[in-house]
Amino acid sequence: MSLEYNDKIKFAVIGCGHIGKRHAEMIVSNKEAELTALCDIRAKEELNIEKYKVPFFSSIEELLESSVDFDVACICTPNGCHASQSLLCLDKKKHLVCEKPMALKKSDCEAMIYKSLQVKREIFVVMQNRYSPPSVWLKDIISNNILGDIYTVQVNCYWNRDERYYKPGLWKGSQQLDGGTLFTQFSHFIDIMYWLFGDIEDISGVFEDFAHKELTDFEDSGLVNFRFVEGGVGCINYSTAVWDKNMESSITITGSKGSVKVGGQYMNEVEYCHINDYKLPELEPCNPPNEYGVYKGSAANHIYIIQNVVDTLKGRTSITTNALEGLKVVEIIERIYNLRNKQMLINNNSK
């Protein structure tokens, strides 16, 4: 594969919202990358992208039928569009950088993977929290069995998303295009959990919509319990009904040799580390969170995503988050939401 890419890797960004512009910025700042096109269904004048002197297209079909040359398509559109747009790009033999979640259904992820294998192209799934220094540190101590046998894992995600975020007429809050809180807000943290501990089973949970009944098609809060296939038990406690601002994203782990907690608003601070015969090393500082107007999101690590694409296509390394891992995160959320949907059906029938 690397023999094809002796020059700059050429990118087209599809979807020019906050995240799409973040991709564009990271591409133009990389000396081995080149931005060759932008695409969005909104008028160019609305998007604040004047500084990018590249062709602009109003539809993905128009872009793919044009003569503009690019190697990689960055899919930065609403969640529910990822699968269909990815398949269109793969059909034109483009590599993909797909924002999270990879899709909203496991079957759509499978279709994307099948097509990528047919056309011999790569899918890079954006899970940039893996690059945060506390995440890298957790991966190291888990992989090297420094905590011993894993007993319990607790993931807490308490954020604010209210009427300032869910504005009428936009895709956020829609079941079809957004998919739900675990897909849009918290899939990064489910990815970290899966990356560290593997798959889950014996899922149970309760789900409520406390503050978003007039704003979204789905729950805003949930308490989910499960067992890890590889041993140990875990839970995910989450809510976007926190008043006014984000509160916490954390993971607390207990094992036979010690316990740790990584917390802060964005799982960006080691808050507790007590392990037998082990001293916490000094970690590099985390990048600040992404800014979305009045909101903030997970760490601004997209610079590493674009570099990983360049390095992988030039044969220097492998994909940080591959398509099978992206599929597994979608599958875990889909299984949790199947449980939620059954609970909602029971509740509706009992009224």
C-alpha cells in the first residue's frame, strides 16, 4: 500500500461543521497532507470556511463525480449518514476517516468493512481519546497486568446538553441521525473501556429521559451493569441532564494489586493511583477539550488521527482504531439500546 503514497496524502472533508473544520485544520497543518476539497449540503457562505482555498461541493455525489483528486475522505457528517456516505466513497476506492460512531448499526459497519476489503482500502475510525496521556497510561498498566486481576470497572459520564445544544431543525436529538446519547456523547468512553477490557455480557440497566422529553427522541440518562467476558464486572452511569455544564467523565478500576481512577471533566486527570510496588510516572499534559460554542467535548487530539492516517498509508505504522474496533463499540451500544428499547416498550404497554 505504501508504494502508492510517495507524495502528500490528499484529503477531502465531507461535512463542514465543528468537527469537519477541525479535520480540515489538522490536514492543512500537516506537512505530508493536503486538503483538496470540502463538501457540505449547506451554503458555503454559512460555514466560515473561506480560508480554505479548495473546491467546494454541495453534495457527496457531486464531489465523487468531479475531477478533484483525493486519497482519503473524512466523513464528518451526522451519525446516521456515516454508513451510506462511507459506502459511496469506498465504491470510488477512497480510504476513509470516519468520525464516531462508525455507524448506528452493526450490520452497517459490517457492510462498510466488507466493501473496504473488496476495494482494498482502509477505514480509520476516530476515537481520539486513545491518544490522551492518561488513556495511554491505563493501556500500559492493564496490558502489563500491573493491576493484577480486574475486579470492578466503573465508568461515569455526567455532561450537560440542553436547549442550547438541541436546537429545532438540526440533526442532534433525532433518532435517525443522532442515534442516542451513548452514540453521540459517550461512545469515546465506551471505546476506552472496550480497548482496555474487551467485550461485555450479561447486560442489565435502567434508562430515563429526565430533562429532554421536548428536545430529543431518546433517553438522557442510564445506569448499565454487565460482566466482562475476560473477567470482572462493570457499569456505565451516564447522563446529559446535568445542569448548566459538564461535570465528569471518569473511569475507576479496582484489581487484585491496586486501584486507580482517571477523572476530570473529560477523563483527563489521574485522580487516584494506589498500586502495590508501583509509582505513578509523570504524564504529559492533555490537550484541551474541543470547543463547540457554549459546549466542550472530548480532547482535541485530531492532530494524531491525521498523522496516523499519513503514517499508515506510507507504511510506517498501523491504524490506531481500526474498523473492527469501531464495529465493536457500535455493537456494544446497540446491545445496550436493545435493552433500553425493550424497557420502553414494556413501560408504554403498561400505561
